[in-house]
Amino acid sequence: MPFCTDQMKREATVVKNTGSHYLLTQLPGWDLFPAVLRGKIRLKSVSATNPVAVGDVVEYECGAEITEENPALIVSVKPRRNYVIRRSTNLSRQSHIIAANVDEAFVVVSLYFPEIKLPFLDRILVTCGLYGIPTTVVLNKVDMYREEAPDQIEGFLDIYTRAGYRVIQTSARSGEGVAELREACKGKVCLFSGESGVGKSSLIKGVDPSLNPKTGMISEVHLQGRHTTSYYEMYPLSCGGYIIDSPGLRGFGLVDVQKEEVSKYFPEMLRVSDDCRFIPCTHTHEPGCAVKAAVDSGLISAQRYNSYLGMLDEDKKFR
């Protein structure tokens, strides 16, 4: 662990957040050491439940050897180049930063077990688009669906590939698509997110068998059978790069996006919106709307359009 006898500020990256305690390292090295947050930092982000997130570059101070009993003190957070944020499901006026300084986001979904909720996926995609984070959709457990629901697979692929997203089909159990996923992660800071039970941790183990994302960090009483990953945590990849694993999400509310901007983060709408009769156009009721015409003709998925309409409702509960 780092040793410092002065009060100089040093920089490190947050690689784990357990709520009140953090693990830091000075990337690209992987020498982890504990840290806590200076109290006044909490007051600067009263609208966010976590002022410091995994992936943040922070300044810290220490007056002696850093140990569990004598952790470093995080005194500031360096400006973020991007982040993934959602509205807190239980605190509608507060938000939660999932990860910061991400090169690419991988949203892991399954058709069922658990059943996919397209509005949930679409809100994540809009949020990543808002902050300029390239996003790949990972359809996991395809070995389960191929015989039982081949039409559902094709339907899902049609919706999201036509919209403009890369979709990687994977199976953590059979290994299908894992090599492609590993190559996509190489050399990047990648966020893996999705609902509970979609197999994120198993895919991470497939991408790098040397990793063992923790699955029992908190008691069964707290888990209540809902989560496998307990904390936000970054892992180094043996092929180069890093993966940020996140607990399974049960809701995703939009933050910092205005109604009139939402359609800009639907790539398929953006491609045709210049042909609308009226500019700006909300794509809801205006005559001569090219987006509505594209929906009617099947060029734009009706499911994606319905997700868009749901996002325009500010009071909607994002569950």
C-alpha cells in the first residue's frame, strides 16, 4: 500500500465502492488501498446519492502508511469526461452515478429468466447516448432461446440492429460469443450493467477466467435472493483494459435530459427527423411527422417508439 508522510495531494482511481468505504489504485498499476470520503464532499452533491463513483479519478491525502485502520482521505473528485447516471428508484428527486470515465458500456439482457423490459433497456441506451458513451447490447443465454424462441431472437435483433446498435449474442454457459465480447473489451474501461439475473458476473468470468466477481459480499438476509454482485467494482483484464461490474438494476429513471432532446438519442429517429414538416417536432401529434410515418411503415420499431413516448412522461415511475 502507498506510504506518504506529507500532506501532498495525490491522484488515484476509484475501483470499488461499498457505500461509505472505497478502494483506490494508481492506474495502470493495481496496488489497492482503502480510502474514506472527506465529509464536505458529500455536501457538494446533495442531489446524488453517491458523490464518488467507481471510475472516478480522485485526489487523496495521507499522513502515514495507509492501512484499513488508517485509510487515505479523498478530498476532491477530478472532472469526469462522462458518466452513467440514473434516477434513484426510491428517492425520486435524487440520482445515482453508476460509473464514471467509461470507454464503452455493455448492457446485458436476456429474453426471459428474467424477461426483458425494452423500456428499461432503452432508457439506459438514451443515457449512454446523452453522455457520448458507445454502447453495445449483449443478448445473453441465447443457447436457451434458440430452440424454444428463435423468432423472439430474430425480432430483438431486428429492433436493435436496425436502430443502429451492435448486438453481441452470448452464452456464459456454452461460451458462445465470449471471444467476441473479450475482443470488444480489450484495452478499454468497460461498464457491464443490466437487470438482476441476466448473467453479468458469469460473462465477466468467461471474458477473463482469472477473475472471480464476488457473489457473497453481503448476507443472504440483505441479498434476499435478488442480487449476485453486491458492490460496484472494477476488475483488470488480463487481455488489457478494465471491467466495471455493477449490481443488478431494478429501475432506471432518466436524469438531465429534456423532453425535446430525448428523440436525439434514438438513432433511428434522428436519421429521419430532418424530414418532419415542423422543426422542432415532438413526434407525437404534429402533421407531416417523418418519425411517425416511419413507425407506421415499419422502418422504426413500434416498441422503440412506445419507449420514447414513455420517456416524455416526466411523472412516470421508471420501474
